[in-house]
Amino acid sequence: MENNLKKLKEDCVQLVPGLSLDFEKLRYYIYLKKAKRGDIIKEPNTIEICSRYICEGYIGLLKEGEEGEALKEIFKVTDIAFDFKSYWKEKKTKSYLKCLSDVVYFEVSKKSELELVRLFPEFTSLGLAINHRLLERFSRRSNLKGQGIHKSYPKFLQVFPGIDEVLSQNKIASYFGCTARTVRYVQKEFKSERK
């Protein structure tokens, strides 16, 4: 826990320079958890009541569709992983969170988050900075997807290092809204260009 708490602190101080938050107090509100690849950490048709700061690994936001599991979002180290629609609207959604790799994360309940803001006003500025970064990342990733896999595959691998070893071609295809055949073609082209 100590090492992960240290990384969290470094990330927060980088986000909000001069942050005077007693990180030892966070121990009473956040819980370090580990999960294995394939574990579902937020079930479909449930209300999201937690957010998760990722220390290691990848978590995906997925939805079951007519053609199987569709990958909607990928969360990486320093991201906050949660089903945002369910979290904000406090309603059940068909979306679920699944570990795309083995993961280590801090989990904080919505109730604890509100308590932190109430007790430690300095936590408000951190929360705003985290939300701002989250929206910025969503926007960049949405733009990346919008450009299509042919144009953005190299950048996709930069944004998510090692993701091609974690995701199947079908999962990458569902993320970009293309076919697995297209993914195979793009990956083949990418490898031949790197030789």
C-alpha cells in the first residue's frame, strides 16, 4: 500500500502544485484492491457507487451488444475508472467494468468522496483537477477513435503501452468500431513498417 500511496501522492501534487493534503487521512477513505484479468468489478444493470484510481494495469468499460462484448473505454494508470453515466445519474446501466489485465487500484465510494470534500476543503481543488484531466483524456481518446484505426493505431499504442498484448483483435475492433479483419490488416502493416 505504501508504494502505491506514494505514487498517488506524487500524481496529485503534480496535478495541483502546492497541494496541502494530508495523504495519511486518505487511508480511512480509500481501499487498495487487486483484481485479475477478466474479473468484473462493476456488474451490468447495477448502479455505480465507486470510482477507482488505477495504480497498475488496464480496466475496460464494456457493454453487451448484438455482436457480443463491445469495448467502449479503456482506463490506464492514473486514470479514474468508473461507469460515469451510472455514477452521475445514480441509475442502472448495461455497462460494466472488466479488468483487461491484472490490476491494482484504489477504490473510493461516492459517499467517502463527499465526506472527504466536506471534511477537507483542499480535496475540492484536487477533485476538480482530476475531473478536468479525466475529461481531457476522454476527449483525446474520442478524437483518436474518431480518426479510425488506419490513422490512429500507432498513437493508440503510445497512449496505451502494451495494450496490443492485452486485447484481442476482436476487442480492438469493437473499440474502434471496425472488423477484426481490419485490425489484423492494420497490425500487419504496422509491423512491416517498423522493420
